[in-house]
Amino acid sequence: MDTTSPNAELSQEQQIMRAMRKTLTSIVRDTAPRDGNPSPLSSSTVENIRMCLGLISSREAELAEALGLSRNERPHYTDETPATQPMQFTPPSGTKLN
């Protein structure tokens, strides 16, 4: 009987996706042509790496959506004025709250 929760599986799958993405991008970075030398990777290998990274990105987006995470968050400075302002709602005087 499997007692692992779906969230634990998603978390593990996210870790796998991250490790695969980092490994592929490291391979590309390590084999990038330097000093006019041609790339040691064939064009079909480069295309396969692109396809894999695209699939990884798609699956990461699906996992983020399943967990209710936003993928379009942007960094901001702590002293930056927020784009939205919270509003305080107060009932009119004399109104009884339930």
C-alpha cells in the first residue's frame, strides 16, 4: 500500500524536473563553442536538448498550476511602491455585525 501523499510525489517530480533542467543546461554551457571552435554537439542533439527543455518547462508549468502556484511572479525591491493598495472596508456606523 502506497502511503505517500500526492503533494510529496509532486514535490519529488518537481525536484526531478529541476535536476534534469540544470543538467541539460550545464551540458550545453560546458560544450558551448569557444574561440571559434565548432560545437561538439550535432544539430540534431541540440534540437533534442531544446525539445527536452521545452517538455520540462511545460511539465513544470502543469505542476505549478496543479499546486496553485503563480509562474509569472517578478522580483521587486523592498522599498518599491506596490502596484496595488489594500482597501479597508468598514461597515456604516450603527450596523450590527453577525
